Amino acid sequence: MTARQAPYVAGVASLLLGLGIGLGLRGVEPVATWLYIACWYPTIALMAAAVALREGRDPFTSNPVHALSLFAWSAVFWFFFELLNWRIANWYYVFVPADRASRWVGITLAFATVLPAIFLAARALEEWGLRTVRTKPLRVTPLGLRVTGVVGVVFLALPLAWPGRFFPLVWGATTLLAEPALYRRAPQWSLLADLERGQGGRILRLLVGGAAIGLLWEMYNSFARSRWIYTVPGLEELKLFEMPLLGFLGFPVFALECWSVFHLLASYGISTPETRLEGPVRYARKTVTAVLGVAFGVIVLFGMERFTISSTTPLLVEVPGLPASVAYKLAAEGASPFQLAEVSAAELARSAGGGVEEAARWARALRLVTLRGIGTENARRLASVGIRDIETLAVQDPDTLAARLRRGGASSAPRTRPTPAEVRVWVRAALKLTLPERRPPERSE
């Protein structure tokens, strides 16, 4: 993309972004489910256009191999944090596509936007004025590098050992682990080397860009039907979008991690930086690590099915208590559980051809299924313990209910889901709908 093409690209990207948000908020499928992706790729194009206007070309179309590497390793990098989340359990996903292939492709495409978004944000800030920032030079010593690495190991180990207390340390661990090696191998990319030279501009751009991108991440997520929900210990009430307010402090730190890890991979000839190091391109190394990256992603995706995916897109034929004949009739008319959960019992009775009293039962079941990502499978679990509507859910003790749900049937092995944190999300949402003046009691993890 050239500077001349940039305004046209920006115009098309803005149109697609606005159209995606508009259709998604109106519940039009498949945009409503895929809204996060529908927002982020136009946003990346907008940021690339902003860079091209100042530089004459954007960094992605001028170096497609770098762009491909950045998107690909972005997905692998975030899969690493998904792996950590199996232990720290700070977020989970709801209403993801029911088809596994579509689900996995969508998850990967969403994760592939992380590094490009952060790198472009920092680059745009540089081109539009945030360039040189002088700081007091930091003396970097061999002992200091070793201590930094040890602290990184501690920052990673403590959350894994005691996730309820030390989970925030996860978001600084990889920077501390990567920077000492990056400083030694490729100081031109090292943030520690920047501090040693008294040049804080790149660090500041990453911090500011990371904060801005984090805000967009959470805003786009809040618009989407398929989304993640945070269950951070002690921070489940005070939120902006889905993110606890204090959680926004993690985004600037995370941006530093993205930079350091990607360029450490580049220093080993694994990823492809915008400006590569001198020396031969190690195609065998790139190929082997790419295969390993794909294998790692598949392993994590399988684990996400068990540990972090709570519900899939609900289908009418799977709604507990809704007769199959009624479900097929309504589905044939193009209705969805989300649309029907908003209509009155009388209107539902007219559409389905039943009585108002039985339609009221169907309406209550639909509202439960669509509440805060509960979905049909969790709704069936709730029904198995006598909870078939929001009103009944609202009067439950979350931890007691979670224990009942996870025990399963008499001959079943204990389930891993739903977690107590998920059930607290459900009960809290039910309370807000039924008794707005009440709030659920705070529970520790």
C-alpha cells in the first residue's frame, strides 16, 4: 500500500468496520458471532494506512513475508497464554461456533491479530509524532541480566503454583525471560539495550500503543456474541466492557512481551522481522519451528475445549424443554434463540402455534440459555438440578450450585465445568435481571 492508496484503503476499512459493528449489534449472523474478527482486520488495515500516509508504504505490503510471520507467530504466542490460563483460569469463552472446524479456524484468526495490532499501533505512534524520548541511561551488567532471567522464572512459577494470589505476574514473566537473551543476541531490538542507550521512545510507544489496543480488544469483544468473559479473583464486579478495570494495566506490559518474544525468535532465525539480521536465511529452522508451532496450537485448541470453552452457539433444537416440532418450525422460519428470548410469550405462542402458558415456559428456557453465555449444554445441567428459568437461578448460592453441577449424575465422574467462577457470573446476571437492587455475595476463588 502506497501513500496514494492509503486514503482509499482507509475508506474501505472504515466502511467494513462500521458495517460489521452495525450488523453485529443487530444480531445478524454470521457477523454477530464473528464480530471480533470482523472488527480487527479492518482496524489493522486502518493502522497500516495511517503508517503508509507518513512513510509512503505500509510495513506489511512492503514486506509480505514479515507480515505472514507476524500473524502466524501471533497466534502461537497467544496460544501460550491460553495454556497458562488452564491453570490461572482468568477467562473463558462463550457462544463459540458449534462446528469444531469453524471454531478452531475462528479462534486462530482472532489470535493472529495480536502482534500485528500492537506493532502497528507503536509504528503509527512513531510516524505521527512520538519518536525520540531521552531517558537516563541504565547500566546493564551480566549479573543484572542473570537476575532479570531469574526474576522472570519466579514470575512464571508463582502464578502456576498459587494462581489465586500471583496471577498478575504472568503478564511480566515473558519479557523478563526474553530480554536478557535478546540483549545478548540482537541488542538493536532489545528494550534493555534501549534503556542502556537512554532511548525510551520505543518502550513508550509500545506502552501507549498496548493500552490503546487493549481498549479496542475489550470494546470489540463486548460487541461480539462469541466472546470471552473474565473471572479474575477479587475483580469480578468492577468492569469496563468485560475487563476488570485494574486489568487494563496489563495491556501496556503485554505489549512489551510481544515485542521481546517476537524479536527473540527472529534472533534465532525463527520469525521474520521487518529488517532481518545479516546472514543466511535458515529455511530448515523456520520450517521445523513452523510445524512445531502448528502442533502446539492444535494441542492447546484441544485443551481449550476442556478448560476454557464454556458454551457453543445455541441451536433451537437443543434448548431444554422446547419440543422438537416447535424448534424445527421456528428454525425453518429463520428464528434464533437470541431473537426468541426477546419476544413475549404471546408472540412466541403465535409463531410456534401453541398455547400462551406453554409458550411462557419455552420463553423462560430460551432466556436462560442465552443468559451470559450459559448455552444449551449448561442449561441442561441446570435443568437436571431443577433450575429451568432465570428466576430460580437468581436465588441460588453460586458455590453450592457449582458443586452440585460438577458432581454430575450418580454414575458420572466429576466434571471440570462449570467452574464456581462461571456459576457466579450466571447468578450475578440473573440477579441483575430479576432483583436489580440486590447483588450476589462476594466469594473467594
